[in-house]
Amino acid sequence: MTSPAKKKSSRPTVHHTMQDECVWSRAGVIKPIKCMNAFNCLGCSFDKKVRGDFKASQKLSGPTSMDHAPARLRLLVKDLKCRHMLSGRVSYKLCAHGYNCVKCPYDQMIEDIGTLPQPAPPALERVAGFELAQNYYYHQGHAWARVEYGGLVRVGIDDFALRLFGPQDSIELPGLGASVEQNRPHAMLRRDGNEAEASSPVGGKVVAINPKIERRADLANGAPYSDGWLMVIQPTNLRKNLKNLFFGTESLSWIDDEANRLSRMVSEDTGYAMAAAGGEAVRDIYGSLPGLDWNNLAKTFLR
């Protein structure tokens, strides 16, 4: 492919959000700017500054003092709109905790909902017989990352790797609370006595795992970008990690290069030419072509 790579933005592309404006812009407190932290307000330095100003305003005594407070602080005190309302996550909710979200049970409920499975399939693009989900980030080891509301990252294995290695007997995942690192193993694929380690696209703490995959690993092959997700990670350095991943047209060019590399390997190792049936690669390349070396495939593509 000759499509130019899309320049990476320092602002994460968040999957299925109603709007991308900073909550304080929506409140009219500051001029319009885009959210730079995937609506993870609790981990945002700018949000801390605004909330600090709000706390300072609460120390002002009496209506006369408040009348002389900065206009943006008077607006905060007057409205007290919940940050989830400002972000578009919920239609209406007023803050009852003075923007102390850490101690707010409603905020915790919204964050917990964000870790639940979202099986709705994304829009797909097909490149060289393999499918890619739009607005997903891709690791060179064929793991995907989907940035979600609150800065959480849902991860899985892409269609290329799942077609290459075929249905698995099991996929071993880390436990809840485990720490993972970008470019380090986070899942173990097992099939017919073979093992292959898949690298994590981001670093952080595992806050949810997919119970369906633990019971039936082959489900990932049928829906790699929706029901086949592996885990949800609370990242430790999201924006830095995303700069190391493929996105947009860059991911399309990358998967095309990977398909060409695989085609050459298949030809050299088996003597066969890999062909897509009706524009779609076969579901189980390893199982369909005797002569392919499992360990060599893992070393080459799951790095």
C-alpha cells in the first residue's frame, strides 16, 4: 500500500464517546479545548488545577466575597454539574460531593460500568484478506488497544494473529490486579501442546478479564474486536504508550506489509502460495498448511 501514515495525535482517540471536548470547556469555565486524557479526570493535572481553584473558592465567606470571585469559579459554584454530565456520559446529574470524585459512590458506579463488556462490533476495514477495527490502536505484536471512557484500555488479539494461529485450546490471562508492561507478554496462547506469548499493547494494571475467553478461547476467532476481547487495563502512561502503536492509515499499511511477509514465509516453508478465498484469508492458516513452524511464526509475528 502507498497510503501515507497518519501522524499520531497527542490526544487519545476514545472509542464511542458522545463528544471530545474537555468537561471544563463544556461547563463554560475555559475556552474550548479537546480532552487530552480520555476523560480520566482523576488522573489529569489540568483537572486537578480547576478543582483546586474550586476548593479555594469554597473558603470565601459570604455572598459578597463570592461576588468578587473570578467568573469561572462563580460558574462552578452555581452549577455543580457532574463531570459525567459534562462529558456526555449521562444526560443529567448534579455533583453532590464538591467535585471530590474519589469519595463519590455515583462516580464509582459509572467507572465500574465502564469495565463491563461492550459486544457491539466496530466498523471494520479489510486489508490483504485480514480485518482491522476502525479507531483501534495496534501493537506490532498483533495485539489491539481500544481507549475507552475514563482512560481505560480494552485489549485483545487482532484478526491477523487469530487467523494465523487458528482456534486456541486455551488463552491464559493474568489475574485481576496484575501489572503488565508494554511490549512484554500478557497472554499465553496454547494449541496442541504449542505455546506462544502475546505482548501487551500498553502498560498498567488489569482491572477486568473476559470470562468467556477463559471458558472458550476459540470465541476470540469469531469476534476478535468485540466479544473476543481479553482484558481491560488501567494504563500508567497512556499517551506515551499510544505513541508506540499503529493507528489509522498507518495500521492499514502495516497490516499489508505483515500479510506480504507472511505470504513469503508460507511460500518458503511449504511451497504453497497463500491465497485469500473471496478476498478473505482462511480462518486457520497454521492448521491448513502443514510445514509451518509454530515457534517461528510466534517469534516473527508475536514480538
